[in-house]
Amino acid sequence: MMKRLTSRVGFEAACSLGILFVVLFVPLAFSDNAKKVPVGAVAAQLTGRLIGSGGINGDYEFLCYATFIEGLGTSLFVGDPSEHTAQITLRSDQFRFQAFANGQLIHFGRLALPDAPPAQVRVYYMASPNHDFSDPDSFSQGQLVGVLQSRGIQGSLTPSFGFEASGTLNVESASDVSIGGKRVNLRDLGGSLTASLHGIAPSAGQFGAGGALSIPLDGAVYSAAGFREASE
């Protein structure tokens, strides 16, 4: 009888520990998953410029700032919304175009140079921002809160009309930042992100002249599942 009693007490203790584990830890796991933006949903909205010079053989980069982040529920600006007051900025590595014509449509992508490192986009946070499109370095000031690895961003344009570009960005690294008393981390938006950009294309004459260009663009970022390499 004593053996049965001991077994029963051990069983009840195990059940109690199991219930305690469920109560304490399982809700944490579910709440963590609940923070993540569902795959395919809009995770953020961006606006900015494509800047550079030198025509088809010139160097270009994207300068953007976030206007919306899913789940944040607070302003991303200090004052009236503009590039000057944006707290979250993005700056890409410089790149060169690879382009070819398809009738009046021009297809473009990043020219992959031999031994060139993979293209990255860095994300920054500034509590008291003062950015300006005429000063690209102002978009890479503040706290580095994320590094995104670019994968195959390409697009098309019609001179003097418009352009569209899309591609995937892997979240390579991310750190927490507090905005409006709420924690933000790029990994909450997804393991990978799909960017879709559109804007006003310069004329063939403007592009061919080789002078400085600052092309307005807008876009949305969608949550995506983590990218798996072919070797995995």
C-alpha cells in the first residue's frame, strides 16, 4: 500500500510540475509567435530616393525611411513626417546597373562585379534625427539596428514614366530598439522580407547626361519565411 501511495504522490507531483510548465512557459512561446507578422502580410511601408550619378556606368544607392511598422502603433517621426524627422532609416550599399532593353521597357538589376561582397541594406535608429537626401551619410547615422542581405532585386522602367523593382532581403542581424515605449526588432517582421518599390523614372536624356539623380520612390515590405539555401 505504501508503494502505491508513493507512486500516486510521485504521479501527482509530476502532473503538478507539468501543469506549472504549461502555465509558465507555453503562453510565453505563443505570445512570442503572436508578435511576428504573418507571412505575406505588409510588415512595413517605406519612402525615399534612388540617388547617384554617372549614367549607366555610375554608382547608385537607395536611401529610405520607414513610415509604418506593423504592430508598433506609434509615430516613427519626431515632428511633421519627412526625411528630416524620420527615426528609422535604411541605406543600401552602392551598386551599378545591369540593364537591357525590351522594346520601350528597360529591364534592370544590380551588376554583379567579380569578388564584390554581397549587397546589403543597413537599418538605423535615431531618437533625434536630422536626415537630408542631399547628405547620404545622414541616413547611416545613429544606432545600427539591423543588416539585411539583398537577394536578386530587379525591376523594369519606362523612361519619363515610372519604374518598379522587387526582391528579397534576408535578416542577417537585428537588435532591439524602443520607440514610443514599445520594443521593435526586425526579426519580429519575418526571417526574410520581400520589398516592392515603385517610383518616377528619369528621362533617357537625364540618365544619359550622367549628372546627379535623386529619384523619388515608395514601397511596401512584406513578411516572408526564412530563406533556405540549396545545400540545406
